[in-house]
Amino acid sequence: MFLADYHTHTLVSPDSQASIYDMAAAASAAGLRELCITDHCDLLSLEGDRQLTFDWEPSLAQFDEAEFFADPNLVLRLGLELGSAHVCPEAARNILDRPGLDFVIGSLHNRSEAAGGGDYYCVEYSSPQVCRDILDDYFTNMEALVRLPDCYDVLGHIIYPLRYMVRDGQSVSLEHCYGRLRAIFRAAVESGRGIEFNTWCGRTVEEWRPVLALYREAGGEIVTTGSDAHAPENVGKGLADACGLLRDMGFRYLTTYKGRKPAFVKL
């Protein structure tokens, strides 16, 4: 089975202490064929303050070094997880104007600025109504992001807020958002963009079934897989199960990227 982890973090991200060397070694040990490093670049901070620049030097330096020592059977790709590009598209485009960039995840970690801008992680999900309000805000942000196809290649971890709703003991369905998701997916497909299947280190696989069904219904075919690993022990987790689910649901290909151009590998 061809396995590719297209969502991983190293010590360039503020929430990881992993070296690119250890992440690459873990990928080889897990039998991966491709590893894409997608360190964080968020245009809103954890608290919601704007931060509209990104220092590429640490990412580029470690990536250049890694290419010399990595397993020759492992393809390394340079990516970025760009958060909240819709807040300032001009800043996002300036950040992405980087030769050698292979892949961009368009993610949403933060509430809208009108709602305070803080990370969804920081919200106390104390009731079903809080969850519903947050999801409405989240998909409003995604509706803005999907209209900026030059600022992402795939939409990142679409079920992201559910992680923390479950953490706080809430049982949540996205069913009331299906109409909005259909429109979002149609817009992504029409612009030649896709989605990622994010396993959250193997913790979320089956949870993706209804989202994938809506995406396929909209004509979606571009799907990357990512573990969201921030440590070597989580690289590749859940990817085999993710590929199995994709195949069972009728998807034909896994998508990889080079130079922000998609390539397709038969599942």
C-alpha cells in the first residue's frame, strides 16, 4: 500500500519539539513512501492577534539538510499549514510566494475576528448551543477561505472543532451544516482544489465517513492523507485505515504534490 503523510510538524512549529531528522526516520520505519512537512503559519495567534509574516529560514534550512541524510526511498516534500488566509489574503500570498514550496494546507484554527479570533482549542464547549454557534462561525470562515484557491491546495482538517467538543463531553453532529459543506466542496472542486483526510494521529478515521460522502457527492477526487503528527511516534498513524476507507467509499486515488501540482496514486 502506498502511504504518504502530508500533515506533519517539526520544531519549526510552536507546538512541536520534533526534529525533521526524527520525523523522517519515523516515516521510513513506518513504511511511508512520502513525507510532507507542513509546519504552522497562522495569520492569527492563539489569542486571536494578527501575525501577518512568516520567517521561512528555519524551515528551508532544516529541509535542505534533511534531503542529504534521508532514506533515498522516502520522498520529502516542503509544505506549509497556512491558518486563516482569508483574514489577509495579500499577506497569505506574500508568504506563499516561495520557490520550492510543494504543498499548502488551508486550515482554520481560529474563530472569526468578530467572535474574538481565539483558537477553537481554547473554547469551553459547555452546551450544544455553544457547539452550534462555533460550527456556524467555523463554516462561515471556511466559506471565505474556499474562495481563495491560490492560498491553499487542500482544505485542512475540516472536522477540527469536533476534537475539542468531544474533549468537553459534547456529542455533536455536523448534519445541520451539510448544506454549507456541499457548497464549500463544490467551490473547492470547481477551482481544482481538494481536502485532506486528517486522522489526528489515528484518533479520527471513521468520523470522516459522512464528510467524505458529501465531498464525493460534490465530485471531489483530490484527497491527501495526514496524521497531524507533532512527534515521531505519531507519524503515519491511521493512514492505512484512511486509505482503506477511501477505497471502500469509491475514491480511486490518493493525491500527492510537488511544486503545488497534484499527482495521483491509485489506491
